[in-house]
Amino acid sequence: MTDPVHPHSSTAETAAEPPSSGLDAALKRLTGFAFITLLTTVANLGVRIGKNVLITRALGPEARGIFGLLNTIPGLFVSFGNLGFGLGSLYLGATKKEPLGTLVGNAMAYAVLQGTVLACLALALHSLGAGFMANNWEAIQAISLFIFLGIPLTLGMHLCEDLLMAASDIRYLNLISVVNSAAPVVVMLVLWPLLGDALAAACWAWVLSLLLMIGMCVRRLSRQAGGLGVSLSLARQAIGYGLRGNVSQFAGAVTRRVDMLLLAHFLPVQELGQYAAAVSLAEVLLFLPDAVALPFMPLRMAMADDDDQATARAFSATIIKYTVAVLAPMLLLAGLLAKPMILVLYGRDFLPCLSAMVLLLPGILSLAVYQLIKADLYSLNRPGLTSWISVWSMFLNVGLNLIAIPWLGIAGAAITSSICYTFSAAACLVCFFRITGASPASMLLLSRSDFTVIRRQLGQAVRAKLRGKKERP
């Protein structure tokens, strides 16, 4: 780890009171993106809940557990084998302003080549699963084809999302998010009567929806770029930067999803379905921080080369504080209403997932903070630091799950997830404090000046709205 930099007193004063104009400009831009994202996300929230309810009720606990593995295994292969190419492309596009068309061409070529390699690796490792998940191996065999198909498609989709973020095309990312929620349900409803099997229909709908979204993204990006190209030099730069953060991406994916694999090893697939339902319901509550985190990452990375780092850090602190202040009471309310929510949405068959959902909620708050603070570490050119934190969290997660799942079942997996999310967020915050000299209170607690900023932002928004009405004929 790089030695911490402790600023002189004058620098610290500047950091404590950044120029309001610079901070206001950054917040205004993020607010514009986040407001659009939030509107879409609120609309998308209903679609996502509807999708989860339909798929969960149609499949039942056992098939829901198998489908949960389909959403887990390709992502783990991609997070391990993408070599940080997406993160590197995001860095080159958002920070270095490299040509978008070349980045898109590189990404598509990489998705085809590396995706094929990873699918072949999955095929080679396929037989090992018979020993690891022997209790449920016969059921899991039903989705093996979809796992192989899903690996290159998942890689291509992740690369497309990173490039849309690099281009700050937040509106289209929102559209893709809606398609991601709605398309699988629509396609499943069409295929279900034809195939006569809900699980097969859900799996084919997942694959076809990925194809649709990749096509939409490539079309959008190629139009913005005015054409596609390929550059080996930029590809090497993307991998060179991304490799330092790829460990973080892989370890983070393991931390978030290895519990599904371990549950499939230790418990019947029905309990795996219960846990998948709890996770999907708890993670729906990330809709608010996701609305902010989506535009925050490219904006914060674009500020990495700015001279006024005091404003950049105040920008980050403001967003994190607002997120914590709004999300915490929402999670508390969700915990109080968890039982009726599960009964209404999923039915009595899924009531055993109640404890797991409630135990996941503290980790959701930590996960929201982690998603934001790691953007600061990336902007400080510390992707390797986030990797080390993620690796320690990954080992902690695997170790605790091996103890907790046989002992406590799905509740043990939920407790482990919350502990590890909290560890990751806390470690990133501590490292950020040491590097920048910022205080914990400045990053996590709202102050009187923060309310002043809120009033100023709201006043500017109202005045802009009134001016717009007056200017209309």
C-alpha cells in the first residue's frame, strides 16, 4: 500500500471548505443524471419486482434455485477471465478520452475471443461440478448449455455497460436497465406455452434478452462513435490498467455470489431457491444508490486529473452522506415489513426466506457505500488497493460460509454476506481517510453546511424550472 499522504493545514482547510461554485457544478451535473436515472429506476422498480414475482412463483423453490445458479456461474467466470478489460476501457474513455469507436471495436472483438476461451474453460471444468454439487447435480445438468452460452454473452454485456458509462450515456443505460427487467419476462411468457416447461422458458428468455441488449448497445455506441475500429495498443493499455482492478472485480463477484455455490453443495436445491428469493428482494432496495452510483463513477473518474481535488473529494463525501441518510431508514422500514412483503409477493412457500432477507439488509447499506467509495480509490489511481481489500473480503466470505451454512443454513449465508460487505466498505473508507487525510464524520455524517448545499441546489432547480416556464411561448 502506498504511504498515506497527510496534507498541510492549509490544504486541509481548503478540503473542508471547497469552492461552492465547483461543488455546485459537479452536484448539478450529477443531479441531472441521477434525477433521470431515479425516474427510470422507480419505473423499473415495478418491472423488476414484477419479474421477480412472476419468475419466482412460476418456478417454485426448486427450479428458482437452479435458475439462481444460471445467474451466478457465468458471472463468476466473466469476472475472473475478463482481465479487467471493461474497467480499463472505462478508464481510457472517461479519463483519457480515447476514441469511443476504437474502444467499442476492441470490446466486441475481445468479447468474442475471450468469451469463447472462457466457455471452453467452463466446459473443461464441467465434470468437477458432479463432485462439488453432487446432491443437486442432476437438476443442475438442465442448465449446463445455458451456462456455456451465457459466458460470452455476459462478458459482452458487461463491456457494453462499461463503455456506455465511459461515454456518460446514462439515459441509454437506464433504457437498457428497463429492457433487462422486462424482456426476460415477455420472452418467457411467449416461450412457456411452446416449450411446456417454465425453467427452460426462463433460461432461453435470459439468453435471448442478453443478445437483444448487446445488439442495442453496439448499435447505440457505433452511432455515437461514427464507426468502429480496433487498436492493439489501446487494448494493451486497457488490460494494463484493468488487471490491477480485475482482482477486485473477481473477488467482489465471489463475495457476492459464492454463497449460492456453497449452498448448492451443502443444502437441498429448494433452500437454494429460498435464498435466491431473499437476495433478489433485498437487492431491489439498491435501486436508490444505483440511481446515484451509475452516473457517479464516470463523473468521479473524469475529475481525477482536475487540479481542484478538494472539490472532487467534497463531491464524493456529499453523495455518500446523502445516500446513507436516505437509504438507512428505507432498510429499517423494509425489515419491519419483510414478512407481509414476502407473503404478498412470493406466497407462503417462500416464507422460510424471511430471516435471510432481514439479515441481508445491513449488508445492503454497506454495499451501497462500497460502490461509491471505490470510485474515489480508482480516481486516486489505487485500483490495486481495492483489489487487496476485495481479496481479503473474499477469503473471509468463503471461510465464514463454510462454517455458517452447515450450522445456520440460508440465515448463515445472509449473515456472512452482511459481514463481508461491511468489511469491504469499512476497509475502503479507512484507506481513503489515510490517503487523503479526510475525517470519518466528513464522509458519513450530514452537517449544517450539507443542508445549506441541499437548499441551494433545490433553489437553483426551482428557479431553472420557473425560467423555463416563462420562456415558453
